[in-house]
Amino acid sequence: MHDTAKEYDTVIELCKDIFLKKMNDYGTAWRILRPTSITDQIYIKANRIRSIEEKGVTRVNEGVVPEFIGIINYAIMGIIQLRLGPGTNTPDEVIRQMYTDCFREAKELMLAKNHDYDEAWRSMRISSYTDLILMKINRTKQIEDHQGHTLISEGIDANYFDMINYAVFGLIRLVVEKEA
């Protein structure tokens, strides 16, 4: 029997560890990015995953796991940028707390949807998570091109949260379940 909440927490710790180590190395240099640039960074990572899935080989000695981690961390950066706006002088502790808060919100959203959908994601192919992330990126770009305005749809932040959760599902399947 799976404990989705616990598996999710394992992914949070993996991603947060990398985020904090990179923040130690680079600071918060990413704070200068506009959300549109962050969306493009997520696109690069998701497109690379799809390329690896289709080709079955890589020339750079990194697989899809680091790319799913990157999608999660960039999506959280995107949410932070939407909330704070691009800037350069945000204390590390504020960023750490916002990162934790965003991941908590993503987990709460996943648990609510997971209840309603009865863990359907466990029966999906990992490549479907990739495609859904790419679709969410295209939706996000469309909303960004409309300066964030929608007629009926959720906003950019909702798409970032969905990208986080699809990438978490990929990591649960690729890392957490394999370690169990």
C-alpha cells in the first residue's frame, strides 16, 4: 500500500536539498528573472525529458530525474516571482520560507485532487506526466502573452502548481518507488 503523503515528503526533501545547495552556491540570482523566463526554463527541462523519452539515450550524462527536480524548483521560483515580482534583495530566509510554503500548498492541492481522482496518476505512463507538463507550459505561455488575463481559466500560478505535482509524480515513480 502506498503512502502518497509520505512519498511526496521524500520528494520535497530531495528537491529542497538541491534548491538550498544551489542557493548557497549562486545566491538568489534567479530573482532577476521575469516569470516568462522561468516558464521558458521549465520548457527547456520538460522538452529535454521528452527528447530522452523518445530517443532512449542521452549524450549528457544526466537522466530525467534531475530535469523533473529542475521543473519543480523552477516552478516554485515562478510562484515566488509572481508573488514578489522580480527583484534582487530578498533575504535568503524569506526565500527559504516561501519555498517551503509553496511546496506545502502544492502538496495540499495534490492531496485534494488525489482524493477525488483516486490516485489515477499511479496508472499513468511517466511520459504522460511529461506531456501534461508541456501542455501546462503552453497554457502558461498563452496566459503570459495575455498579460495574465483569462476569461474562465485558472491563472499562471495554478499551472505552476500543476507542473510541480506532475513532476512530483514522476519522481515518486522514478526514485521513491524504486528505493522501496
